[in-house]
Amino acid sequence: MRTLMTERFTLQDITKLRHAVAEQSASCGLHGPRLDDFVLAVHESVVNAVEHAGGAGRFKLWTVDGVIRAETSDRGSGIPQEYVNGGRRPSDHSYTGRGIYLIRRLCDVADFRTGPAGTTVVLTMRLPRGLDHRTHRSMRRIRVTASGGRLFGRFTA
């Protein structure tokens, strides 16, 4: 397990946190629509904590066994069960319920643990296979050619 970040947040931290999640997730190999989906799902979980659970929470981002996970925790009064289910799309006229619905559709796995002492949301996305995510950013393509026309000629890079 490799912890990428852990911090407390309030309303003032949401934008900074979103940018940090995008940067850390990209450095682990998420890219394109999957990166966008993961960052949006994390953003929704953080906004829900601020809006519905007292304005603050705790956030953790880590990688383990080929996945990236984000955990958002708060000390609110819990999420009503009809929202936790998140199976049905809210009506176009509904003001609430979209965040959890989106979270469930944007991530590979979304786990909600909620009760009167607070809520913890764990979001999981599979990382692309075949990359060494610790060195991916620093690797460059090197072109190697043989000169002299012989099978064992001089090589240049």
C-alpha cells in the first residue's frame, strides 16, 4: 500500500483537493475519461461531506494491488438509506440525490458506510496494467540505431 495523500478539508479546500487528486491519480497511470470520472466522483464525495455533514471531513488517497482508492469521511448524522442505494436516477426536477448516483456510476466500486456517527465513502478505480507507475512519468522513448551496415556495428542512442 502506498499512501498518496491524507488531509482534513473544509469548503475552502475543495478546489485545491480536487487538483491534488487529479495530479496524484494521473501520476499513478489514470488518464482520459477514467481520470476525469474518478476526480469527479471524489469531488462529489467531498462536496457531500461539506454540504450535508457539518462543513468538514477527512480525505485519504492510496494505491494498492493495481487500484487507486479514495476515502472521504465525515462526522455527520448519516445518509438516508434511499440515497445510499443510489440505484435509480433522480428525476430532472429533484434537487438532491445526484451526487451518490453519479459516484456509483463513475467508479469501478463505491462503498458507503453510514450511520448516526458519520459516513465513510471509499471509491476504487482499477489502474491500467503494465506500467510501473512510480517511474512512468520519468521514462522517455530512446531510439537506437546501428551504423556501419554490419550486424554488430556501432550503436547510438
